[in-house]
Amino acid sequence: MLQVDDIQLAFGGVKALTGVTVHAEKGRITAVIGPNGAGKTSLFNVVSGFYRPQVGRVVLDGEDISDLKPHARAYRGMSRTFQNIALFHGMTVLDNIKLGAHTNLKSGILTAGLRLPLTRNEESMLDREIRRDIIGLLELDHVQHHPVEDLPYGLQKRVELARALVMKPKILLLDEPVAGMNREEKREMSRFVLGVKKNWNTTVLLIEHDMSMVMGISDHVVVLSFGKPIASGTPDEVRANPDVIKAYLGGADEPAAA
Ligand SMILES: Nc1ncnc2c1ncn2[C@@H]1O[C@H](COP(=O)(O)OP(=O)(O)OP(=O)(O)O)[C@@H](O)[C@H]1O
Ligand SMILES: [Mg+2]
């Protein structure tokens, strides 16, 4: 579904990514992990279109999207969450989720805080679809009419996930979805990401620091260290790889076996 081929990205003299290739298979969860400074965020920005690499290409469902801007990638079925919560206060959970549709339905980009006018027909169809397909799956029924800012952190992150799903993306990019979460919240988020995959066969590219989450839910893992891929394979293969253990021990992280 997504091919990121042989990416090279430098900021001045700093090589952030060298020869990075990641293929995300349809209906699978592919994770990119690595210690601090490994290049995870840089890669995420290359995939979503915020950074233009000097070398390499990004192909989505057979189409080379390397030259497309972020909103054009979104329009083609690439959806993302943000590492920091990007929800609109003063709006309910349901309204925040509905904003996910504006990315594609009306405007090119999510316009800050604006409730762009959808036709009544579009609006009620959207409500129905969200209630039927998303609210139930992500167990948000009980809070759908609450203002988002009243919710605990873990639930807010789940609302973000819901919003990213509104357009039924071909690929869902998750940027450190469990950063800052406690153990219970991490478990919940893992369960919901797995639920999305099972129910919708959504392709997921997960960029994550947290080993326990990645090892628990991924089908395929790519490990970066200092901007280079050092290993890839199933979670078990990667966990047992001496280079991976060394890279994590050398950094400020927990060892890969944790
Ligand atoms: N905008 C930028 N300008 C200059 N250098 C950058 C920029 N973004 C990243 N870098 C450098 O590129 C390298 C990779 O950084 P990146 O943020 O992608 O790593 P990361 O794996 O996301 O790290 P972390 O786990 O700390 O979030 C680092 O050496 C970093 O200093
Ligand atoms: Mg980062």
C-alpha cells in the first residue's frame, strides 16, 4: 500500500535519513522504531509530505506521490494523527471527529476552528456514518456529546484516532500514539489500533518510541539508528537482533528485550 524507497534527507550537513526503505503492506501494521535522534520524526514528515527528501520516493497504492503537498496526500487517502493533541476545545467529541471529513469533503486543509458549511444532507450522512462505524468501534458512545477538553488524555488521543478514520483512509499514519500515556492508556490504544485493523483492514504505519506497544501489535518492524535502517522483520526477529539491542542500550532507552 505504501512504499517509501531509499530516502535520503539532510538538513545542511546533518544526515537525518540515509537509504531508508519501508514498505507497508495492505492490512498490516508496520512500525518504525529507533532510539532518540534515529530519524523517526523526519521519516514521518517525509511520508506525510512536510519534508521533501533529496533522494528517494514515496508511492501510495501504486501512485508516486513524492511531489505532492500534505493536503494532496490526505486527499488520496493518507490520514494521520499528531504527536501533540490537536483537538478543538469548546467543541464536542462528535464535532471534533466530524472535522476529519473537512480535510477531504470541502477544503484542502483543516481550517482552524472553522465549522465549514456542509450541506444538510452531507452533514446528516456524516453523522450517521460516524455513529455507525467509528463511535462504536472506538467506544466513544458515552462521551460523544461532551466537550473534548473535559476528557482525560487517553480519551482525547482516541478522539484524534477517530477523526483520522473519518475518511476511511488507505493508510493511517500514527505519530507516537502512546507518547505520554500511562500503562493502562497504552494498552487501550493498542487494543483500538488492532480493532481498526481487524474491522477495516486498514494499513497502518506506526512511528513509535514505545517498545511494548510496537512489539505487541505490529506485523512488521523496521529499526532505525542514526538515520539508517539497521534491522527489519517480525517483532520477535527484531527483538532478538544484537544490533537492535546494542542501538537501544547505547541510547537512553530501555533495552529491546524489555
Ligand atoms: N528540522 C531539522 N533541522 C535540522 N536537523 C534536524 C531537523 N529535524 C531533525 N533533525 C536532525 O535529524 C536527526 C533525526 O532527528 P529526528 O527528530 O527525525 O529523530 P527521532 O527518531 O524522531 O528522535 P526522537 O526519538 O528524539 O523523537 C537528528 O540528528 C536531528 O537533530
Ligand atoms: Mg521524533
